[in-house]
Amino acid sequence: MKKLTALILALALCMSMVVLSASAEEPFKIVMMVDTTVVDQNNGRDAFEARWEELHPGFDLEIIQPDHSAYYDVMQQRLASPDWPDVLILSSTYYADYAANGVLWDMTDAWENSKTKNSGRFFGDSVIEGLKIDGKLYGFAPYRGNGCVTYVKKAWMDDCGITEAPTTYDAYISMLKAFTEKKGTYAVSAAGFVGNEAPFVNYLPEFYQDAYPFFIQQEDGTWVDGFTQENMKAALQRIQDAVKDGLIDQETLTNKTSDARNKFYDDKFGVFTYWAGTWATNLKTNLEAKGLSGELVALKPLEGLPAYYDRVPPVWAITSKAKDPQKVFDAFIDTMLDGGDCQMLWTYGVEGVHWSKSAGTVLQGTEKEATFEDGQFHMLENLETHDVLYTKNHIDPMLSLASFAEGYYDPREDSVKPEAKAAAELFNDNSRLASIVPATEEMSSMNGELTTLKGEIIADIALGKKTVEEGYAYFESEGGLEISNTIVESLNAMN
């Protein structure tokens, strides 16, 4: 009996050690919340997740990915629950607000000591400095913000006998009128008359010009609400006139970005202000997939108008409820630009799913069919939109803030198309940096209501439901001016 008891105890001890060992080997789980700027379920997300976990032994990546247009609604619901993600992507507006309200982990020291910052390959220090709030860093961007340029269909210019791209606002409006008369449709469409995040005016830059509907810092360091300035009233009058004349699509009010793109691909309009760089290729290839000419003319900012806005990039932030934020930073943030396989994954996706170096033919049976030799890098056909090749995953190679490591193959020259390179260079040469507005208590508690009111007024003026004067009278009667002044005072009190 003594021997049997000893054996049982020994077996029990062994089993407990096995259980403890298994428990110790359980992967560390990172819950990531992201919009569709990372490949979604229809575009190989499972393969992306599997490859990320392969490159990070001992980690389990869980991806929460709402539809792009619903992302911030779902994100806010998630943060209102006890079940927060560990890491999430944020626009500049949410970033400033959440940083001020304790939602985000302070990664300043982690970044200073990171492998990425000290790699010798990172050249985005100015971008990171621009993300600091009161000297502290709460989010990381692997690429510069980029912005939009205005693309004009060359075929529409040819149809109207327009041989040169407009360089003045008058010439621009004349072109829009020619398009509308010749084609019997509106010339411009966009995803909203005003954006829902900074820089707000990037989809209709020719009409907004120097006006800005959010809080801006003047040269003397003081803050004002751009919506209350005279130049905003002039901008809204230009938009109203263009809608009334049939130059701007009235459905701009309700368009999502996908709606605007699809209308452009369906040849319903000819002038589209959209992202520079890779999107120049995306627009071209999607037009050609519809049997249309993909030749686009990218406009420089019109004479006398400000440069295009280079937006504050979306940031990856770690929430303050993350179980081990430093571990999340080391595994998730600090490997995104590792100069090797992980950077390749975030930039181009998964080999065999999004890109390949194997011999073969892509877009078979189309005019764009291409054959590649073994070892020649090439992107593969889009899983969701056939006859179109992938161009990137999350990081646009032309916007990345770090090079690949010496000796590691960088496919940029083989993957970037001439039209994308040209659009990116035009934007880079004609852009200005947007800035982060600090989040005060008044901003956090009152700006949501104010922004909703501004959006309502902009829509009513654009569609001719109110004159500019009536819109601003309504703004004051609904308490908008009082709220605006309160927020401005709080911003200036920080100086």
C-alpha cells in the first residue's frame, strides 16, 4: 500500500507538472482591432493572421475587423464594454481624445528604446514627433499620412476638347461645366461634403481652398474655430453654387468612399479627389477592368490655392487595459518595421496569397495578362475583385517610414507602378502637414455635439436648404457659437 500510495503521488505530481507546463506554454494573446486598411476576411485575412503568428512564436493574434464605414462606431461600443482590445488603430481625432482621457498606454520610453527607432533604417522621426501630445507618445505610425490629389479622366478631357489641365479655379469650374454639359451628368462626387476626421476638406480641396471647418492654430499661436471664419462661408457658397449648377453629385451627402469609387468606375463622373500613390494604380486598373480608359491626369493645386493636406497618419495605440503593454509593444509595434519578413507581411501581404516569386501568369485571358519568371516578384490577382492585382497590404511601400534591412530583398521597384510613383511625387511636392489639436476637457465633452451641428449645417447649405447666412444664424441659435467659443478658450488657456 505504501508503494502504491507513493506511485499515485508520483503520478499526480507528474500530471500537475504537465498541466503547469502546458499552461506555461499557452500563447500570449493579443487582441487587435483594425479597419479594412489591413486585408479583410475576403482578401486573405486568415492567411495574414497565420503568417503573423508563424513569425511570432508564442503569440496568438485575434483580429476584430468591423466594416470600414462602421469601424469607429463599433470601436466606441467595444471601449464602452469591459472587454477592450489590446491594440487598435485610430484616426488623429480619436487619438488625441483617448490619449487625454487615459484610454491609451504611454509608449514614450518604449519607443525611445525600441529596435525600430534605433535600427538606423527608420527615417520618420518628424512624423513621430508630430504624434506626441504634451511631449508624450501614445501611438505609432509605420507610414506617413499621405493625402489626396485630384484625378481627372483624360478621356473626358478629350471628349470635351480640353487639351490642358486647369491651373486656375475659373478654368477648373469651366472644365466641370464642360463635362456636365457633354456627359449629361455631374462632374465631381465625393464621400461627403465634409470629412469626419482630419483634414476634413481633403475630398473637395478646390472648393474649400484655404477654409478649414475645425480648430486651427494661427501664426501667433492662438486658436480659432475655422468654421466661424469668413473664408469658410465663402467655401460653402462655392459648394452650394456647384451643387445647384449640377457640377457636384448631390449624393455626395450620403456617399461612402466605396460608393464614390464605384461611381467613378462606372463612369458617372470624371473628377475624383482621392489618395495619392498606390491609389492612382488602383483607380487605373479598376477603370480598365470596366473596359474604360485608365489614363488619369493628376492636378497640381490650383494657382493661389494652398497645398494639399498631408494628414496626420492613423496610429497604432495600445490600450491602458492591455495585460502587458510592453510585451504587446515589443511583439506587435516593434516588429512592424523589422526590415525583414514581418515588414514584408505588413507591406505586401502573404506569399502565395497576395504576392509571389514563382513563375506563372496572372490575369489570364485579359489584355493585362502578364507572365513572370521564377524568382521575379509580382503581386497576385485580388481574391475579391478579379482582373485586378493587389498593390499592398497595410503599409504603402511609398509611404513607409523605414527601409528594409541591408541584404533583404525590397520589392518596391518591382511593385510600384509609374502612375502611382508620379502621383506620390506630385503630392509630396505640393503638400502641407496637418496638425493634431490637443484634447481639452471642453473639447472632449462638447466637440462631438458641435461637429454634428457643423455637419448638419454644411449639408443644408450644400443642398440649398439654407443660405450661408441662414446656416450661420442657425449655428448661433442652436448654441454652436457658444460651444465653439468655449472650446477655443480652453485651447488658448493651454498656451
